[in-house]
Amino acid sequence: MAHMFTEKIREDTSAQELNRKWIFALRSGNYKQSIGSLRNSHGSCCLGVGCDVYDPTKWFEDDYIGSGGAIMPIDVSEAFRLKEGDGSYFREDGWIALTQHNDAAPGSSKHLDFNGIADLIEAELALALA
């Protein structure tokens, strides 16, 4: 059983499509990966890309309306049917957040670039829909 998504993802085709758009956006090359916040002058974190996919009009400069800084606002994470606003999921060594993959130092065992994060979301989505 997948751990990133709520059970509602199975019936929610809009959320499934939204996640596929997020995966595509992460792989598109249109976003530069950055750390520490959803978006800043250097780029976006993986969750910031998801926020932009959900509703690009909710940005006020580098702040996404309703966010707590580095996590998705509740309405956004619910639209994606994520269990947590930081995209947490369970793996063999415990719970880990997408933000940990995004913000980890390149070369560390936890670091993933946007393509790796897209692969992870895609795999979790496939497990949730299986």
C-alpha cells in the first residue's frame, strides 16, 4: 500500500490528473530546483512546483497564499490527496518528506533532483491506484 496519498486518490480522477501534471512539471525543465522555501529568487522546491501547478495565481512575490513557508497549504495538499503537506511517505528506514529529498545536500543518500522526485511521486501514485 502506498503511503503518500490518502485513500480518496483512488476515486478522485481530478487529483490523479493534478498529480500527473505535477510530475510532468517537475520533469519539464521549466523550474529550477531550490531549497528552504516553496519558491525564492533561486527557484522552487518540489512542493512549490506543485503549488504552481495547482494555482499559479496564488503567489504573492515568493509567498504562496495560505502556506506555512515550506509546506503546501492544506487546500493544495488536499487537492493532490497527499496525507501531509510536506509529501511525507514511508520507506524501509521510516517516514521521509519530499522536502527532505529536495533540500538534502547533492550527493547525500536522501537528495533527489526534480526527476528523481517525479519518479518517486509517480511510483507512489501507481501503488495507490493499484
